[in-house]
Amino acid sequence: MSTGSISRPARFEAWRLAVIYIAVILAFTGLLFRLINLQVLEGPNWATRATDNFTNEVSVPAPRGIIYDRNGYILARNVASYNVVITPASLPDDDSDIQRIYRELSALINVPVGGPVTDASLEEAKLFAACVPGPGISQFVALQDTLAPYSPVKIKCNVSEDIARIVKEKIVDWPGVSIEIEPIRDFPTGSLTSNVIGFLGPIPALFEQKFKDKGFVPNRDKVGYAGVESSLQDILAGRNGLRVVQIDVAGQELRNLEPPISSVPGHNVTLTIDTRLQAAAEASLLQEINFWNTYFGTNRISSGVVIAMNPKTGEILAMVSYPSYENNRFARLIPSYYYEQLSQDPRHPLLNNAISAEFPPGSVFKLSTATGAFNEKVVDLNTIIQAPGQLLLCEKFNPNDLCNDSNTRPFVDWIFEQNPAGFGQIDFQHCIAYSSNVCFYKLGGGFQDEIKQGLGIERLGQYAKALGYNQQSGIQLEGEAAGLIPSPQWKRINTGENWSTGDTYIASVGQGYVLATPLQVLMSGATIANNGKLMQPTIVREVTDGEGNVVNMWFNPQDFTVSPEQTEGGYQISPFTPNMKWDITTTPMIQSYSCDGGYCSLNENELKIVAPETVAAVRGGTRLAITDPRGTLQKLFKGFPIAVGGKTGTAEYCDDVAFKAQRCNFGSWPTHAWTLAYAPYEDPEIIVVAFAYNGGEGASVAGPIVERVLKAYFELKALDIEQGKTTFGQ
């Protein structure tokens, strides 16, 4: 080897080493930063996510409270419903054993086994809710196996107790199959009290977050949809419990991670309703409806209402709204076909017509006109009023309008067809007893020189409101209507016309624009019967816990909230305490009234009471309706063993139903029937109102309903006393 070919070591360049060092440093810096980010900055987030992977919160449903009537009869309760369920993870490993279980179970519960499980069949199964006929057992189980294999899937719901017992006996031979006990709501009285009790349904999507914040579980828990089930939801529902458990990757529970929080059962509610009187009221209403519909050979009377109340306490003893619905059909789910049938019924069976429907009150409204006219000294006990069969009114839209043939119209009395001469000369109390329209036309709107200035629509509205009209009562039921007592301002806004003297005449007898709920009519009569004291109508008697202890509870009608402490605008509902809304003889409620140059106005800064002698005078008129030979209720209550006071009403109407039937013909309008009566007259403990839609004359149609309900009340009371029970209605 020559010396010229000798090799020398290669020269190492320093910048290459620097690059390596920099790359290593950057790599370790990135790893360190990532490590700090994961462990320190995002550590809590990842720890939470890791915990969530093995943690599951299980909500434990709370038992719903029971609803009783005043005598302890159950109106709503929880009953056991048996569901056949299968837990996919607990099924045998051998497919032949699984198919054997499916076949034997199918023969017992009449659910098909189903064909081979395919992607298409699983997609189809996703469209069906649990227990809805459609997919077979195989599809239900296979779908659940892909979602949560350790959670049971419902195969058949609400099976009989016998089938549930057989399944339990077969558990050894059918691993994975078991019985799930699910509480469902049961209403023993069904349609008799459904408009008061209501029903339950799934949590609406609109309020899902609201209920989730309260611990409810959508698609499992049910909430009240109507009646006291809805208005007292917070009392009845209780509070769900909670279990925090550890689960494995398949969803199987391993252990509790935290001490379980027990569920709190809902409170029980006792209502003021007496089921016996409720049944008597419904039977009386249906008896009268069936009689007249058979008599006329057509369904003339389509709906009706009966309400009974203790006027001294405000307790609702019976509240019947016909037609009703069967709330037990909503126990598990709300059938779409049944709900559609009810919602499209023009009689509105889903509404509680006792509080939600508005009708012209007709002559029962004359109690308001009578109270105002006497208190304003438009008339006194000695005033004699001319009551011919009809009178001719010069209808004015402005005080200075001149009278001529074009603006003169007749206003007839109800007796005109029987006796064109009318009632002749009668005094104030006989105006009430005979229910003379002409008399009340004059009291409300005045007439020539005989009554130069009547009560007027402004003052009429004041007295009507004092008796309970034109406002919600505040009862513990949702959906209450406010009614309507019109005013000149209301008419200008809603019709674009001025108020006329004819409008006042019509309003004075509860017609025209005047609208009221049956409960408002009852309240007006109760105020007179109770010597001016209007008690708060109530449907709740007391609230108790699971051990029977009475719970203090207050109700706020403004937002339908219940609270153990008093709130502004609320009143106590448990333990039961009669709440007086006002006493018109001591609470100044009537605005003063002054006139100048033919124009009159109210002064809201000056309020006055209704004199006790005014209430006494009106009460006397309601008694004459029973005792006077020409009284509107004399024939009906002749020989009744207990003194009664009352008022009848026949109200002309023209609503959508009548208009479509072409029955709105001037001079022969269809009529609703009303009757209001209370007893004993001197110290009333019950007042009843009956309403029959398109019933005709009040005394003939609604009157017998009221008479039978009053009779049933006193018979039941005598029976209770004989048996040594607490006096009925007390």
C-alpha cells in the first residue's frame, strides 16, 4: 500500500451536533408542555371525563301522593303494573337456549318471537317505543344489547298478575327474563271526578328543562296535565332519590360510589269534594238531559254543569262538568285516537266547563243589578214599578240624541207570550221573585220619568265585580276564565261603536256582551246567601304527609305555586281555614258616581260599602221566588221541608254551534237554562247552581237538577248524623 492512499478520519461539523441538540430539546420541551397541559391545566377536565366513564347517576322515582275526597274515599292512587322484561347480558350463552326461552315466553304473553335479526330489522325496531306492538322479542333484545346490555328492556307491559306469577316461577328456567313492577296512576271514580282530578302525562318538551332542574327524568316520570294533578303538581310529586354507582364498560353496576339519597314521597291531598254528592249531582244532571232529549227526540241539551258549595266556608262539595272523559285511559299513555276524539268534540269534554267556559248568565245575573239599584237608591222596598209585557225604548248612543221611529225598539218581558200585559205593578222584591225583565230594564237603564236615572253600566260593573264577576276566583284549578262585564270603553275598543242605552238594558238582565263562568254565578249567589261575605272557593281541604300529619301549605293563585310559608297574594289551604275574599257590607269596594250635563263617571278615589239592608232586601227577593205563588221556583220547591232561597235564569245566546245550525234568528234565539238556590234560607250551608247548555227555561230544566241535589245533600247529612259521623259539609 502506498503512502499516498492512506485515509484520514472525517471531520465532524459542530453545527450538525447543535441541530441534534436543538431537536432533542424541542422534542422534550413539547412533551413536557403537553404533559403539563394534560396533568395540570386540563387535569381536572380529564379526571372528570375519566370519572364519567365509570360513574352513572341513577334516579330513584318518588311515589306520587294519594288524592282523597273529604270522607277519605280514594280519588287517585298508585297501583302496581307488571311488565315482562329481558336483560340481554343475563341470557344464556347458547343461542338454542335463547330461542327456546323466546318461544316459550311468546306463547305466554302473545308477543311474536320475530325473524332473524338484521340491520334493517334493528332500524325498524328503533321506531317503536317499548311495549308498542310491532317488533318481535328478538329485535327488542338485540337492539337493547347494542345499547345497554345490562339494562332490562320491556317486552310486554301491564300483564295480568297471573302471568306475572308464572314468569316469576319460570325465572330459573328463563335466565334473563324477569318482572318489573311499575307504579301507574289509577282513578277509582274515573269520569265522575276527572274534570277535577285531571290526569298524568309525559313531560312536555317545552318544559323539559324546567322539570329536569327539579330532578325529574324525561320519558320516565309523568306530570299532571289537568285538574289538581296539574295545579298541585309540586305537592303530589315528591322528590326523586339518587344513586351514584360505578359501572363497567358494558354498563353493569359494580358498586355505590356515594351514599344513596332516598326519594321523598309526595304529600297526600284531601279535597273538599264529597263523592256521594258528586255522584248525585251527575245523576241529576244526566237524568234531566236524557229526559228532555228524549222528549224532543233530539240531542237538544249537549252539556251541563252542576256545582255545590258551602257559602260559609267556600268549600266546593261537588263540581260536575258534562260531558267528561275517562282519565284511566291516560294511565299508561295518552292514546292519540282518544285524545283527538275528545279535542275535536264541540262540547269540549277536556275542559272543566264549571270554571273554563263562559256563557251569558241571563236572569241569575239580576242579583247584581238588584244589589246595585237598591244600594244606589234607584229603588227602595216601597217603590212600585210598572212591568208591562214590553216597553218601547228610545235607544241613544249619545245623551243628546233625539228620539224617533228609527231608534225606538221594543224590549219584551219573558212572560209576554203567556200574558202580553206582563206583571203589572210590582215592588222591588217581587221583581226578583218574578224575574221581570222589564223591571230590571228600568232598574239598570232607567225609563222616562218613572225611573229617571237607572243604575248605569259603570255602576253595574262595580256591583257585579263585588259579587265575584269579571275576575278569576283563585280556586286551585288551572284554566279558569275571567268572564266579561262590558263597559263603554270595552265596546269602543272591540266593536268600534259607542255604548247605547239598549246595551245597558240588555246587560242589566245578564245578556248581550255579559259572560260568566258557572263558578262566578255560584259566587254571586253565595255572596247574597252569606249576607255579603264572599268566601274564597276552594277544592283543597288539607295536605298530609305519609304518616298522616297535616302539613302547613299556602297557595298563590297568581302563579299556581304552593309553599309551606305565606306568600303575598296567597291563602292557606292546609290545614283548612275558611278564607274570606271580602265582605261587601264592610269592605269599601264600590266607586262613587257623579253626573254632570248628562255624562256620568266613577270616582275611584271614593269607595263605599254595600249596606247590609241592601243584601237583606235582595235575599228577601230570592225567598219570595220560593214562597210567592207566582215565584219562579214556587212550584218546584213547594212542600220542600227546608226553607230555600233562589233565582232562575234563561239566557239567550248565539255561539258558533248555534250559528252553524242556523238557530240564531232574531226574536227566537236559543236559550241556556240556569238555576241557583241555597238552603237553609236563614243560615245557609249549601248553595247549588245548575247550567244546561241549550236547555231552554231555567226553572223547568235547571231547577229540578238543583232541587234533587239539595234533597240529596240533606238526606246524606241526616244519614251521617244517624251513623255518628262528622256532620256533612262541616
